[in-house]
Amino acid sequence: MVELQTVDVSRLIDERRINAFNIKLLLLSFLLVLLDGYDITAAAFAAPYLVSDWHITSMSALGPVFSASLLGVFFGSPLFGYIGDRFGRKVAIIASCLMFGAFTLACTKAGAVSELLYLRFLAGIGIGGLLPNITALNGEFAPRRIRATMIIVMFTGIAFGGALPGLISTTLVPHYGWQVLFHIGGVAPIMIAFLAIYLLPESLKFLVLKNGSREAIVSIVRSLNPALGIGPRTAFVIKEEAGYSGFTPKLLFAGRLAYLTPLLWAMFICCQMTFYFTNSWLPTVLAAAHVPASHAALATSIFQIGGMIGGLALARPLDKVGFTPVAVLFALSLPIVGSLGFLTSMEPALMTAVFFAGFCLLGLQLGLNAASVLIYPTAFRANGSGWAFAIGRIGSVSGPVLGGLLLARDLPLHQIFMLLLIPLGIGTVASVAMARQFGTGFQDGGRQQLHTSNSATTVDDPVH
């Protein structure tokens, strides 16, 4: 076996085939994201039982509790994004799991709305911290040709996790009380966090850029390709990508990122505003269409299933041709979402439109999640993704509120859904502008943003 003098880890990752290492990482990441999706929705399914046990006079009193975790995500995503870029993806993932697991478990002891609100906010910080780091970690181990696909497959775990509290609320809560929702949501992440200490690898690119443990680097490289000849003098580098001595938010706007980051943020806000608006007020639309309650529950599932299929359908085109498929999906969402308010008297057509609305809106969100990793370099990838997730929460919080305000004005449903064409139109324009930059070369776009070097060097600021 010939001893190699230099190993370019980016080339190693991009040119290899998928093996057991990637499958194990994908499965563990899927499980972590599933728990994230579970915890973000658990409080909503506990709400009816809390109203009874705590003698709450109005369900609206729990509204701030639902928003508290989303507000926590707003702070947690950039906070843990910084931790991930500073101390490692693995450290940030484990810490965020322990945090949202512990505070979710503490919810079992809550005795008042105010206590639950604070606990859900703190849990939300941990929930928000997981996503940017698990996304960055998977993006940095996936070969370039299937990078978006593997990230999107991982993110389908959120939809599965979001469905589990409903199942538990109907099977276990009647016997064990609402606390069982938070027991499961608290214990499971803590257990997985301890498993991750032994099973979850640190990002190879992060270790090389940060001059991490050589033993850890060699171990991971041998897991990726046991046939490589690695000796005591073998050097590990990341060619064509620079490192940075520290992170400041201005790095997100350096070089071409000065307009790519605002475009990405605009799409996150517009997509999440429309998705959460539609998801929150879909029961109202179904009620106006006189859809039976059993069919309404099915429609909610159809919306989520459509989203998972949309994300998976977007994955391979995103890998092959760049960002253009996202722009196409944004454009398709305009007539589909706009039609929802006009189909209230035609149940079969409405159900079809609900499926394709999920296909577009949730599919877009999964695609944007992948994009948040692909446009930033390794040195501040978790920060870039974390800030995008946080900014997107502006849309997720404002969407349902906007829907309530519009419904309070007694506007016809078709007018309300037509108003959604405003954020969708803005998102379409932003996606077209992004596609002009990454129409055929989106993969690993972070290398294209800044002046590159021949090895993993460290500089204070990017060179324009």
C-alpha cells in the first residue's frame, strides 16, 4: 500500500460511494430530526387535556405556549450555529438534544400556563439548535452529487415526528395523562444524546479546518475509505476552501453572499409564512367546505404526505441542475395555493389542491433547508444555516397571526388565500434571482462565494 503524502478530504468525500458510514449517519440523524419534530408539536396535542386539568376557560390562553417554542427556536438556531462552528457539530448537536430533552421533561411538573410557557421557550432554544448543526454535519459528509438528496431525506423525519404526538394522545394519554407526551419527548432526546456521544462522528471538514485531533481525522478517513494508505506524515487538507479565525455576522454578507444571504432569508420568511398560514387555517377551509371531521383529519395527513413527496421530488433535480427547481416549485405554488379558497364547494378538488399545496410549500421548505447548507463554506456553515432557520421563524410566527387578523375582518376565504400570493410572489422573484447564480452549479456553492486558497488556511476576513 502506497503511503499518501496529502489527502484532500473534500475530494475524498465527493468521489467515494455511499457506504455503511453514511447510512448509519443518515439513520441517526433521521431519528434526531424526528425527535425535534415530535417536541415542537407535543404541546399542541397536550392542550385539550391541559384545559380540563387546569380549568382553563379558553383555549386561546394556551396560544402563547405554542408560540414560546417557536420564539425559542429564533434564538437557539443562531446560538447553537455559533457553537457548532466554534466547538464542533457533534458538541452542538448533543448539547441541543440534552437541552430540549431536559426542559421538555420538566414540562411534566408544570402546574400553570406561565410555568409551561417558560419551559417551552427554553426547550425551543434547544430544538432550534439541533437543525442547523445536523444539517451541516450531513452536508459535510455527503458526496456532492447527492448532497441535497441526503439532507432532504433526513429532514422527512420532522414530518414523521410531528405525527407521533397525535398517535400518543389517542392511545397513551387517556391512561397515563398528558404528562406522557412530555415524558417521551424528554427522555428520548436525552437517551439519543448519550448514544450520539459514541455513535455520531464529528465533521471531517470541521476537524481539518480547525486542526483537530489527528487520531480522530485518521479514524474517520479510514471509515470512509479503508484502502487509503495513511502514514504518520500524511497531511489532510481542504483545497479551494479557506478557513476563518472567528465568526461575525458580516461574514454572511461577504462577497457574493451580500445578496445571496438576503435572498435566502426572504425565501425562508415567505415560504414559512405561507406554510404555517395554510397549515393553521386549513381546518377552517375544510369546515367551510362542510367536510366531515374524519375527512378533515385525512386532509391534514394528505397535506403532510404531499409535502414529503414534494421534498423528495425536489431532491434529485436540486443535486443535478442547481437551484432552478426551487424557483419552478415557487412559481407552481402561486396558482395552487391561490385556488384553495375557491374550492370549498368541491371536496374532491379541494383535497387534490391540499395535496399539491403541501407538495409545494413543505417541499419548498425542505429544499431551502438543504440550500442553507450548500451556499456557505465549512468555516461558518452552521452559522449560515442557523441564521436562516432563525430568520425563517419570522414567517412561521407571523403567518398564523396574519390569518387570524384577516379572518377577524370577515373577508371571504378566496380573498384571504389570494393574499398569500404576495409572499409567494416575493419568494418566486427571490428564487429566480438565486437560480441565476446557481442554475447549474449549486452544489457546494460555498466554495464559489469567496476567494479560495490551495489549502485550509485561516484568515481574519474573506478576500473579495
